[in-house]
Amino acid sequence: MKRVLIIAFALLALLSCDLWKDRDRAGLFPVIVGGKWGYIDKSGSLVVNPQFDWAADFSEGLARVGIGVWPLKYGYIDKNGKFVWEPSE
């Protein structure tokens, strides 16, 4: 039984790694600076200036960001930080 649990845990760990492998597809990562969210690249250089009140990971070249106070208005930006879908409620 112990052996089965160890094998199951190992498989779960491997599958989890596989699910997250494409997370950095755009090569940009959300970071908070001075209370605002922006994006850095793999080297740690700031690519999109901190200007958002909330930020998600990039997926397929776009990232969902929020601006304003609750309730936030959400939109989508490209890798240059330009809105491709303007924020709305």
C-alpha cells in the first residue's frame, strides 16, 4: 500500500509539472511594484510598467488586467502593455 501511494504521488507531481510548463509562454511574469502590477521578463527587466491594480499570467500572447477600485474593470493587454480589449465591468 505504501508503495502504491509513493508511485501515485510521484505521478501526480510529474503531471503537475507538465501542466505548468507552458505558463510562461509569453516569457513575461506579473510583478507588483509600489502597489501596482506590471510585467518583467525572465532576466528580471521591467517590460510593462506597473500601472494595473491586478494582473494575471499571459496566455496565448494576452494577459487579463484589472484597473480601478472594487469592482475592478478588466481588459486584456498584449506583450507591449497595450490594451487589445479595453477594460469594462
